[in-house]
Amino acid sequence: MSAILEGTPDKRLVLVTGRAYPELAEEVARCMGTEVLETTAYDFANGEMYVRYTEPVRGADAFVLQCHTEPINKWIMEQLIMIDAMKRASARSITVVAPFLGYSRQDKKHLGREPITARLIFDLFRAAGADRMMTIDLHAAQEQGFFNGPVDHLTATPVLLDYVRNNVPMEHATIVSPDAGRIKVSEQWAAKLGNLPLAFIHKTRDTTRPNHATAHGIIGDVKGRDCVVVDDMIDTAGTICEAVRTLRNAGAASVTLVATHGLLSGPAIERLRDCGAREIIVTNTVPVPEEKRLPNMTVLSVAPLLAAGIRSVFESRSVMHLLEGLPSDMRPRNIYA
């Protein structure tokens, strides 16, 4: 098995990864029937990083995969260095694969003299030499416009939906949006699960305090219902655990939490352990180590989704079909991470 996947005679695919979460890249490679290109990478004593590819990549379509996990700034910098090395090695095209895109929450100005850091991140990747971006479930879909080039915005919804449909009782289920900004996504979930009832939690966020929001009430009937709360990420878990308490106080029979990105920072695990959720379902867009896994937590793999997306881009095909589900050859893959 070669680290370079042969395509048409004049095309070659190369998948490389940084040190943040190489296990995900290896699983993506297995799904595509290839291998991750070996990379030499290490830190200097002062924290600077060095990257070199061990095989020629001239003329290849390169996919540079890195998970923006803790310490996030180090791994973003390493990915930028990898892109620069790939550009200087004469790769034909360079696609950044960032399953979770760091800084994507900072997509607009709430107050004067604030940065729009999500735009800065896209600019940095473009300046480093990236031709294309691939990511999963941006905080706001319109961020795709921050990049001066194609952005393949994949969604983990089909992966999460399949699991929820088969493992969560649907007879008395209600889909709950944790805030007004997620209503559209929640509507899509409700429709795809058989036109389930929809509710949303009215909350306000203090823009001067990170990871802090206050729930004020629920719009919709949740009494006696099995509520499924759908969000894009769980970071410190403060707001989503408050949502669980709000729903349980309103008479919900059970609450299941679903999120694409399980960042699980700081006190998240303690909060989730004590919040009373029936199940917590996330994906491995960032690594979820064993010490952060609770008995009622399920971690699903996005490797087949990324593999299908990378293959579609390499073969110059649309990725729109992935919005409805995985290709048939990717579905039998292990769904758990």
C-alpha cells in the first residue's frame, strides 16, 4: 500500500497530518485505501517547530489535515508550516482539512475594537499557500465567505442523525434548539426525523464574559417529552448544562445532548456528569481522550465523512451529496471513535 493514492495518470493524492491527532488521519487514510505520508516534525528548545516531508510531493493534490485541539495555537501554527512546506515542495494544489476550525466563534464584532479572528484564520491559511479549505460544521455557515477560494463545508448531521434515529426513542421526542441561532439546524433535524415537534430556549449571552449565557425560558412544549438538544459544540458545557436543567425543570422526561465538536474544556466533564442528561453524543473532530469520556457519552467518528469529502474533491466531484448521507462504501465503516 502506497502513501500516494494514484488517480488518473496525471493526478496523485497525498494525505499528510500534523501531530495534534494523527489517529484520525490514519483512519481517514484507511477509509480511502491509502496511507498517511510520513512527515518529520519536531520542536526546537524554544518552541519553534520544524516540518519536512519524507517523499516528493511535486505535482500532487495535497490534503493537509490537522485537528485544532489543545494547545490550539500550536497546532494551527504547525498546520501553517506544513502548508508552506507543501507549497515550496511544488504540490499542485493544497487543501486544508480542519475538522474543527479554531476561532470560528469569533466571526463578527459584538463591541468596538474587537477583532474578527475567524477571518484572520482564513487569511493566514490563504497567505501560507492553501488553495482550498475543508471543515465540518462551522459556527456560522457564512464564514465560508472569509476565504478567497473554495470552501467545502461538510456537516456531521448525517452521521449524528443515523445514530440518534437508531438509539434515541422517537415516539415522544422533541428537537430543541439551545438558542435562536440554531433554529434553522434544529428545523432540519426535526424534518429529517419525521417532522418532530420543535422547541427552542431563549437565552442571552454576555459578550464580555466568555462561555457564559443565561436561559430565560422555553418556547414550545417539552413537558413529558424526550428532548434532543442539537448544538455545534460543547466547550466548557456551562450553557448546554443550563439548557438541560431548564428543560428538566419544565417537565422534560429526558434530555439527550448532540453536538459535532466535543471540545470539553475546563470544567466541562464535571458539569456534564452532574447535569442529568440521558446521553451525550459528540464526534471526534477533536480528540476525546479516555479520561474525558463519561459512561453516558458516545463519540462517533467523522473519518468516513472526511474520506468521502477528500475523495470527492480529488475526483473533481461535488460534495453536496454528503449532506444527505455517506456513500454506500463508507457506511459499513466503524461509526465509533
